[in-house]
Amino acid sequence: MKDNKTLGHALQTPVKRRSVLKAGAAGVAGGLLMPGAARVALADDKKPLGAWPAGAEGDSIVLGLTVDLTGPYSAQGAAQQRGYELAVEHINNGDPILKEISPDLKKGVLGKPLKIVSADAETKPNTGVQSATRFIHDDKAMMISGSTSSAVAIALEKVCNREHTPYFTAISGSNETTGVDCQRYGFRPCYFAYMACKAVAPVAAKELGKNRKAAYLTPDYTYGHTTTQSMKEFTEKEGWTTVTNQVHPLGAKDYSSYLINIANTDADVLVCVAYGADAANAIKQAKQFGLLDKMKVVVPYSSAYIEEEVGADLMAGVILAQGFWWTMQDKYPQAKHFVEAYQKKFKGMPRDSSFYAYLAVMVWAAAVERAGGLYPPDVIKSLESGAVLNLATGPFSIRPEDHQGIVNFPVMRGKKKADMKNPDDYYEIIQIVEGKDVLPDLGVLGCKLGDYV
Amino acid sequence: MSLFFSQLFNGLTTGLLLALISTGLTIIYGTLGVINFAHGALFVVGGYAGYTVYGLTDSFVLALAGGSAVALACGLVMERGLMRKFYSRPPEDQILVTFGLSIILIEIIRGIYGGVSLSVSPPEWGMGIARIGSLIYPMYRLETLAIAAVTLLVLYFILYRTSLGLVVRAGIEDAQMVDALGINIKRAFLVVFGLGAMAAGFAGVVNSPIVALTPDMGFRYLVESFVVVVIGGVGSFPGAIVGGIIAGEILSLTAMVNPQYSDVMLFVAMALVLVFRPQGLMGQEGRE
């Protein structure tokens, strides 16, 4: 958290200076080139904000996407890119699926097609911030979305808040994204650490027993620390004790010394908070060190494709949460339609990264249609209206007080290879958790949203 | 106390593995004086090529050969196409060009294999678990101790006990003079660069059953290799081994006390070496 603050501070100065310069230039250009727009703006008492009004006046509306195509979370970033593409295709073609999602959605947004500009955020906050600033100033993006690392997501929501441009995370697990670092212009549609841990802890206690002794592997940044904190809190309520917490750097390759430390304790559950390739590495090496013969594994916030990376043999019996799993189509007809559309366009089954990217575009588009325009404060207020969308995880809405998505997600158990009905059948869903049941009470995580203008 | 000995032992095996991983860097840096920032990428290329060969042939030995061969080919192409034009340029140019090459190599790998990490299982002779007192240790990691030791010995012999090494080191001092003596110095440089690339690729295959393969893994190994080379001394083979073991012990023993600080302590050690013995523990003073 401390690192995060320092980084945010370091980022602020140059961005501020540049955006002031650019905003000044844009203002001058706007005044010269678009007298009509300026008059309208004055008449409505609406000052230019972010890329508005320029971004609302073109033939298409631009979405700026910051996806991690390189770095430790590149697999998730590539999956997000696919989700965004699918959503934009559905909206631009006026796919029938739109009507099922929300009556507000139509072909195009305000009758205009959507256009994607995207850049590789490299799983680095400063690269993401540079891309987002460029999208808003140069491409006139009216919405920014994309993230896998919470460090990137928090940096992006801060810069988008300053630029008065709605920002939607794709994946962000840290409690701080809609907690102490929440922003008026930042939204997190996906589930996160607190929700996941509150849901997973009772299931794990039921499956593995009370009085378990847990050892944690925690990546050393905001997501890791807040997830471990939440998981400790909720498992200790179930009677578990925390024996050791091994904090490792993000992107660590060799877990041997941490695993030897854990082997030296009497822990019988390994809680793997590591995400992406880190989780795959940690679980694989835990097996090599003989830990999995005596310990059960719990992954409170698991990453897309972890099952492919680790393999069914090691995933069997692992208890985890994931944002979306394709067998949810047995419960929600929307999930079936989403999976079919995804399979038609891309190969393979969609994962939560693709789903959350798709969700972000739909939530934003429906809000813009309801607002009847792109003036940023109106769009934000529309997003805060509590309107419900029907998506692959069932009914979805945004909590107006902290901009957290009220979203359902599955808690699952890894299947044995022999029990898999097809190569994608990695998990058995133990429970589909209702988002509203596991949200933190308002104020618990310290969110204070800022002003609209 | 048993935890201490466990970590001490783990530091040794981790350290020798680090020494093996950093040899490619030492070879090219120590003989040609080029700081090869593509070292991590060549390590990854070797790992992925080994993965493919292992998948096709089911033989880990062939995977080692295949991974090394592909990295060697990459190294030879790099040297012929670009690097030989950079020997006389300043180090920052060499860093930039090798860094650029590493990005290209890594993105080619990502284009072919995707970003989802891949898993390589240890060969049959490396499966299973060894029990050393109370310590449970993967068999394969024990065997990497031997693999690393033998490889380091062979490379040392090639570079320091054959005429090739002599020619190259003379060529670094005065390429024109060596050329005038009728020795094909360009070819010697090519061979050494290829050897360095091959060593990186070989280490990539040896390491692949231990970690999950990702296109980005090379960067971390590049940094760790640099630490090993700086601590041990530039271009010194015994230095690379000493540096590797020291780095391994620091990582392992600090993790025993407070895992959060293990990375930090590694760089503290490097900084201390740079302050008190800039040429590295086993390096020669004044060597470029």
C-alpha cells in the first residue's frame, strides 16, 4: 500500500502538467474550431470535461482499452481483448443478445458505432496511465477500460478521475480499488478479494473441516496484502488458524525457500493468493516439494487459465473462486448465449477475464443510452442509478455508494481427470455466490467518492 | 536448526542453478566484452524449444540438445546480422541493440506459444522426492546440482584450456594484430557468441521442469544473472560459481528470516560488492 501511494504520487506530477497543457490546447482548439459546440455547452452550463464534447461529435465513439498483452498477466490481458472485441461487435451489429442483457441497449451507442483503440499496458501502472492519457487527449476516448493488476487499475482510476472519463476495471482483486482508493469516475464490475474470501472461507471450512492450519503465499503488492488480510479474517471466523504468511515478489519464479519454510510448520492448508503464472509456479513447485501430499490447496481469487497452466492432476480437489465458469450456463440462459457467441468468434471456452471485459462495455453502453448523451457527469449518474443488467453471471448492478459491481460468481472444486466429461470440464461448481450476500458493508473499506465536476 | 540447514542446502542448489543460468552471460561478457541483454530471451527461447522437442520426442536429453541448438542458431544469426557491427561501439549501444533483440525474441515466442504458461514435467529419472533428514527435496533439483557442475566444468575447459579461448581473449586486446597473424578472429568471435547463446538455451531447458514457462520469465533471470556476475566478478568462471552460490544462499537464508526482504538483500549484497570490490569477488582489476 505504501509502495502504491508513492508510485501514485510519482505519477501524478508529469501527468498533471501534460494534461494541463493539453487541456489548454484542446480548449483553444475547441474554441476556434467548434463555435457551435461551445455555444451549446455554455447554454447548458456544461463545461468541457475529459474528451467531451469533442468525443461525442464524431461519426463513432471511441473506447480506450489498456490491456496487459505483456508482463506476468499477459494471458489474462489477451483474454480481455477478446471480450472487448466481442462486446463491440455485438453492439455495432445490434446482436439480439443485447435485448436480453438490457432493454436500454440498442444497435450502436446513441446510434453511433463503437471504435476500439487499445494499447499494451505491460502490467505496469505508468504504461497504463500513459496509454489512457493518450486515448483521452488524442483519440477522444469517452470510456477507458482494462486491467489485471490492481496496481494498474488503481493508477488508471485515479488518472481517469482527473480526466473526468469513466473507467472500468477488467480484473482487479485488491480491496482498495473500491475501498480507500475508490474514485467518482472509477468502476469495478468484477468480484474482488473481500467478496471472494467471504464466499470461499465457509465453503473451504465445510469441505476441509474446521480447525485447519493455513499457510499463505502472498504476492507483495496491494492485491496480495488485502486478499491475505481478508482471507485470514474470514477463515479465522471459521475456526482456522494462520500459521505462516510467505510474502514473495510479484513474478517470482523460484518458490523453494518459501515452500521449505511452509514445510517446516504444521500447516495443512496452502492458501495460494498468487495470481496468473505465479500461482501456476507456486502450486507446481509445492507438488515437487511434496507439500500437496499432506496439504490441501485453496485459491481464493483464481486467475483465468490457471487450470490449464497447472493441469487437472494438480487442480483436483483444489477449492477456488473464479469470476465466471462456462458451466454456469446450466443455471443462466444468458451464460449459454455468451459462451456460444464467444466460441463462434474465438476457439475455446471463455474465462472470467473475457467476461468482465464484455460486461464493462455493456454496463457503460446501457448507462450512456439511459443518460441520452455522453456528458461525463450524466453518464456517471446513470451508472449510479442501480439499473439491473442480465448477464452470463445472472443479474448485475453497480452499488452507487462505492461503484462496486454486485456480481455473482462461482466457488468451485477442481475435478479429478477421470471425472472430466470433456477437456474443458475442469471444475465442479460447489455454489454460485450471490454478489449481494458477500459485499462488504458500506464504509468498511473506507471509500469516499469525489465530486462529479 | 533443521530449518537453517534445509535453507542452507536449498541455497546451494539454487545457487548452482543460478550459476548455470548466468554462464551464457559470463561467456559473452567475459570474452567479447558485450553486455548481452538478450541473455534472458535466449534462455526463454531454449526453454520453449526444449518444450517442443520434449513434446515431440518424449526424450529430455533430446530436449536439452534441441533447446541448445535453437538458442545457438539464434546466437549465430544475431552475431552475423548485428552484433559484429557493435563490438567497437560503446556499451550503451550494445545494451540497446541486445535489449531490442530480446523484445523481438520474446514477442515471437508469445506469438507462437501464447501467454498462458506451459508446464514441463521432469524426465523420468528426475521424478520423485528425496528425503534428506527432515528435508523433503525434489529429486530433479538435486540432479541439477550435478548437471550444473558438469556443464560449468566443460565450458570452463573450452574457454580457458583450448586455443579458442586464447584467440578470443587476444582478439579482445587487439583484433587487428590477431588478424594479421593469420587467425580468423571474426570466426572465433562468432563461435564464442554462439556458445554463450547456447549456454543460455541449455540452462533454459534445464530450468524448465522447475518453473512454469512464460514468455516474460527471462527478464527476472537476466537480472539475477547480472547480480551473480557482478558479485562473482566479470568473466571469471570460478567467480560465476561463487557468485551464484552466494546469491542462492542470500535468497534462501533471508527468506527463512523474512521472505519479503530476500530480493532486497540480494541487491544490498551486490551494492556492497560494487562499493568495496568493484571488479567482483574473483574478478581481475582493470579488466574490461
